[in-house]
Amino acid sequence: MRISVIGCGYLGAVHAACMAKLGHHVVGIDVDPKKISALSSAKAPFYEPGLDELLREVQATGRLSFTSEMSKAAGSTVHFVCVGTPQKRGENGADMTYVDAAIDSLLPYLEPGNVVVGKSTVPVGTAARLASVIGEQLDAHLLWNPEFLREGHAVSDTLNPDRFVYGVSDGSEEHEAVSILDDVYAQPLAEGTPRLVTDHATAELVKAAANSFLATKISFINAMAEVCEATGADVTRLADALGMDDRIGRKFLNAGIGFGGGCLPKDIRAFMARAGELGADQALTFLREVDAINMRRRTRVVELTRELCDGILLGKRITVLGAAFKPESDDVRDSPALSIAAQLQLQGAVVTVTDPKALSNAAKRFPELQYERALEIAVSRSDALLLLTEWQEYRDLDPYELAGAVSSQRILDGRNVLDAAKWRAAGWTYRGLGRP
Ligand code: UDX
């Protein structure tokens, strides 16, 4: 099938490559010429494991191309809308400028029978609004197909998702667009991926609700971490025990510095804002608490670092291990690690940040922080190490080897991934979050 993918960021670039991998002829379209030129030479404009290899593989087949000209969408049967919906400046709601602009510029090239498939995370009601814009002009369809991929696992999450959700205007399996999208996803469907057909609003809500649930789960365990800190209990053992109840499950119960990234924080805020517009704000007031618990973790880490440094941050050399919002990503959007690094610096600490992949993005966002790629230089003469993004190379650090490099053997494990007993035995003052 001929497919266009509009928007080639974290979502669209991966989606375009994966659709070509499934055997389709794909054109990726983006207004940013830098992204297009990188992608055209099979280079992802961001770090995502396996993506460069996949781009090389599918571009060699001739089935994948990239352009900044929307006219190249003409002739495709399916048009995926994958543009960003960031948080509006100074407001909680989602900024719909890019989605609206994508649809407006696509309209002249749509043909009757085409299917526009929305993948961006949008406020509920958007699909119905866009369907009427498209339907008024010609006999094309609008299907909402939310994307659940995680950065760091984007390729496998796209090719083998847990489920497909198709939102169509009448919520019916018989809708013409359903069988067209089934053809696009024929391979994963044949492999057994479940597929649910819903109305537009339900499909949009599945995404908002899923991210809210995940954020709530993380904030729940971080709230337990606060209680553990007050009682001397260990939140990691608590999470292990809770997770053995298969109604609860162990995933997303890792207490630490909280969630960040380009999705969870802005999506729960946009969801609250939308519920307010719909007169259902009371239903989601708990998300305000979820957000507040999450933000409190960052302040808590600053306070714990001060305690670790004998009550004084001024002039202390602090090394922050990790800048990305999570490992296997170079994304620093709303990264709790960077936010903590910046707060420590503001309070007079001399902060050096290291990360295997995210330093150039970090430097654009927080140019005032010091960055050092080489781990051995970053840790040298440090008064305290803060492990804030759990890259494997930081999990594997040897406390005995590291002891000689630092000024003081103090470590704060912001992700609770180190073996506390081992680090203490090697002479370190170890602090975890929600752990004695
Ligand atoms: C998330 C959703 O998982 C995905 O389905 C959706 O499509 C986009 O948003 P992503 O932002 O890539 O994906 O990251 P995710 O793996 O969900 O992690 C989000 C944040 O939560 C990270 O900062 C991570 O470190 C943190 N986290 C995750 C925890 O603090 N504890 C956990 O137990 C799990």
C-alpha cells in the first residue's frame, strides 16, 4: 500500500520506517529540512535503539523516502498524522497548532476513499472535529489510532504492539476505513495482535487514560516512598511484595525521582485541562495530586543531596549520572535528572552532568550546566554522585574502582537500582529514595 506519514519526530520517523518494514511504500513528510536530510541519509535525528539499522535496511529496498513537500502525500491511500502536541506555553492544555496545520496542508492532496489516521495524542473531541473538516470537503475517512510506543523500545512497540485501537465515526467494525487499516497492519494482526474498534472519543480516551494510569502507578509508589522515608521502611521490597499480586503487577512500581519525558507529564495536564472544558474536572482532580507527588520527588532529591553533603551545597562538586528522562533515549524533555541538576546548581553546587547519549540535547536546554561525556573525568574529585538515569553503564559501576576517583564516597541512587549493601561495604555513604 502507498502510505504517507506526516511528522517525522520520535513517533513519525519510527512509524514510517516500520510501515516500510511491513512492505508498504512510504513517504515521510516533515516541515523541518534538517530532519528530512538526516532521515534521507538513513540517520535518525534522535537516538532510538535499532532505528538507524532499520532505516538503512528499508531505504535499500526503495520503499521509504522523506521529503518536506506535502504534495508528495498525493497518491497515498493512508495518511498517518504523527505531529507533536506539546503543552501550551503557560497553560495545561495541548497545543494543537501542528495537528491543525498538518490537516490543512494535507487537504488539497486527499482523494475520495483515502483514510487519514491520527496517531498524535490529542484532547478528546479532536477526531470528531477533524472528521467534519475532512468530510465536508470530500469523501475521505478519519480514523483515530493512538500510539502507545515507549521511547527506547519504539521499533518493537510499533511492529509488535500490545493492541491496536481503531476509532471510527460510527464505532463499527464494518466501517470502510477499518479494513483498509487492517491491510496496513496485516502482518502484526496475523501474528495475533488484538484489535479493538471503538468510536472516535473512546479511542482518544484510551491513550489519555493509559498514560494517566501509568503516571498514577508511578506516583502511587513514590507516595509510598515518602511514607517509607518517614518510617524507615524499604519501598523497593514493598514494591516487590505488592507486585506479586497479579492484580497489581510489578511493572511501573519503581520508586525514584519520578516520571518525565515528552508524554506522561504533558498528557496528564492536557487531560485535566480537557476534562475541565467538558465540565468533568472533578473526575480528574486526583491527577493534580499525581503531578504534585511527582514534582515533589525532585525537591526531595535536592534536600537529600544537601543532607548527604553535611548540610551545605555551596561549592560542593556534584556529579549527575544521567541527563535523559530515561535510559536508551537522548530525550531530555521534562527530564527529572536535568531539573534536579539545575536546582542544585542554583543553590550553589558545582554540578557536572554526564550521559552516554543526551548531552547535546541537555546543553541546548540548560546551557548553564557543565557537561562531561567521559565518565572518569565527570566523577573525578566529586563530593557526591547522583545516579539519576539508570543507564546500564551506571548500574554496572564498581564501587571499589570508583572510590579512588572521587573526593568523598557519597552516592544518591535516584532510581534505586544499585546494591546498597555492596556500596556500603566498599565504604560509601549510600542513600536511596524511600529506603532506609
Ligand atoms: C510513555 C508510555 O509508556 C507510552 O505508552 C506512551 O506512548 C508515551 O509515554 P515514554 O515516555 O517513552 O512512554 O516512557 P516510559 O517508559 O513510560 O517512562 C516514563 C517515565 O516514567 C520515565 O521518566 C521513567 O523513568 C519513569 N518511570 C517509569 C518511573 O519513574 N518508574 C517506573 O516504574 C516506570
